[in-house]
Amino acid sequence: MTLLLGIETSCDETSAAVVADGTVVRSNVIATQDDLHRRYAGVVPEIASRAHLERILPVVEQALAEAGASLRDLDAIAVGHRPGLVGSLLVGTSAAKALAWALDRPLIGVDHVHAHLWAGNLGREPAALPALGLVVSGGHTSLYRVEAPFDCRTIGRTIDDAVGEAYDKAATIIGLPWPGGPRLDALATEGDDRAHDFPIARVSGGGLDFSFSGLKTAFLYAARGQPKGRDATGPRFPRDGAALDDDAKADLAASFQRAAVRAVMRNVIRAVDEEPERRSLLVGGGVSANRRLRAELESLAKRRSLDLRLPELRHCLDNAAMIAGLGAVRLAAGDVDGLDLQAATTTLA
Ligand code: KG4
Ligand code: ZN
């Protein structure tokens, strides 16, 4: 058996996990910073890195305690070292280096996007490859050809906002506390998804790229009314979206959800149809927790007999279990990093 400690600090969750043999999650501790960033309705990088610094060691200790493991039991330390906010990544990367050095264990840098695609393998036998991959999060909305766990080729990506970012912005417009994605998803179940006919962008060139900025603007105007011209005086919008009644907000949320999920699904269906030899579909990222997206992916998988890997809800959002899991695959291949491992803001996927 191999036992890895995983560390994840790419954005605003401080997480540590202990995973055996790449898929058996012994512990997965996640300290969220939502409360620290809420009043800014977005992640403030400097606040995030300071909070990681305060929390990283207690979170690692708790992950070890919950797993019933000691530092000496670990075979390697894996860390999400890219992509993300550089100040945040540096905290996790430095902590992982210090532990690897002090314990004389291998250090393994893991790309956070690759790890999201591994999350659906946790707790079960890994999916057969080659596969198709979909990462939907606050920072990414991309489709991949997954040849191997570390060999993902992008076949479609958003040309503007990520879908999670569009969810969070829409939620803010109607006064839901940040991060609003999960709240908008919940509110959508109470509304009429045909109340507004929001656009589903077609990106020119007809490829598998996504765009969510048109949907975001249409939602803004539906919630707040048409903006006045630049020279007009007084408030720019006729209404305050946060002051709408509950039914109006629920209808907006449901209609947004319908358009956003259709925009994602349309390209997933095209990719599946264009690559019939790929029988597995790996999905990950915060928005893979979305109930409508999950239902539509499950129904697609049934219709096309795909091996769909939707992560458990606790493994959709940023977490260290997916980092430790994928780290074990590299350890098994003897592919480890030196203490010169760098944090990087870009993904290799
Ligand atoms: O993967 P993640 O934790 O962080 C990034 O790597 O970005 O994803 C966070 C994103 C946020 O935008 C959050 O609002 C969104 O995932 N999200 C959701 C849901 N749960 C989380 N969006 C829509 N519906 C959900 N249920
Ligand atoms: Zn993520």
C-alpha cells in the first residue's frame, strides 16, 4: 500500500488529505475562506494567501489525525502547484517541500486541473482511458481528450468567463451571498426555467469553445432593467436586482441555470459524438456539484452507454484528496519532483 499526503491551496480553500493507493480517501480536510472574501464578492489574493499560511499546519495535522496516520507513515507528499493564485500556491508548495525534505520523502507536484479530472476515480477503480474530460469550475470551463492522467489535450475552452464565475456573478446581481453558484442552483429548483429566454452563445468557428459573457449580460438586464445611456444622470439601472421578490429571483435563477447547463451540455454532446471510441467521461470542478448538470450528464451517459465519472459532492470543489490520489499515479511511475519545484499560474492541461 502507498500512503500519500496531499496539499491543496491554489485558490481559497486550504485542504490536506491522506489517500491510500490513489483512490482510497482516508481523510480530506477542507478549510474554506468563504467568510473572509464574502464582503468583496470575490477572492482577494492577499487575504487568501495569509489565511493559507495560518491554516496550513493545523489542516495537515487534522488530516493526519482523521486518517489515523503519522508523518512517518507517508510514502510521499503531493501538492497542487499549478494553476492558481501565485501567493496561495506558494504556501502549499513551500509546506509540501518542507515536509518532503524533513521526512526525506518524494515530493510530487500535481496540476490542479488534472486532479479535478481524477476526482471521479476516488473511491473506485479508475476509469478506462482514453477518455473525454470536462472541467467546470470558477476558473475553468474546458473539454479535454484525456490520453493518460497527465496527458490531457484541450479541445474546447471558454473564450471569456468560466461557467462558475458566471454563476457567482449572476448570484451577486440578485443579492445572493458569495460564492453564489450553489445558492443559485438551489434557488433554481423553485423557479420557472422558461420565464426568461436567455441566450446560449455559439462561438464563431463552430468548435467546442464556450462563452458565458452574453448570458451574464442578458441576466443583468433581465434583473435590473435596460441600462441608461452614458450621459444620463442618476442610477445607471432602473432597478436593484437584490430587491426583486423571491418568485422573480427564482425564475431568473431557473432560466439562468437552464441556459448555462445547456451551453455546457451542447459541447459535451458534440464531443461525445465526435469521439465515439472514448467510452469514459471524466468530470470535475466546483460546477460538477450542480444538480441540473449532474442530472443531464447522467442521462447522456445512459443514452450513450458511457462510463461517467462524476465526483462525489465533497470531491467536486477544490480538495486535497484529488491531489494525493493523482500524486500516487506519478509515484507509481517513479516520476517525482525535486525541491526546486515551482508554483505556476498556468495549467499544463
Ligand atoms: O473547483 P472550484 O472549487 O474552484 C476553482 O477551481 O475555481 O469551483 C468553485 C466554483 C465557484 O464558482 C462556485 O460558485 C461553483 O464552483 N459552484 C457551483 C455549484 N457549486 C459550486 N456552481 C453552480 N452550481 C453549484 N451547485
Ligand atoms: Zn478547482
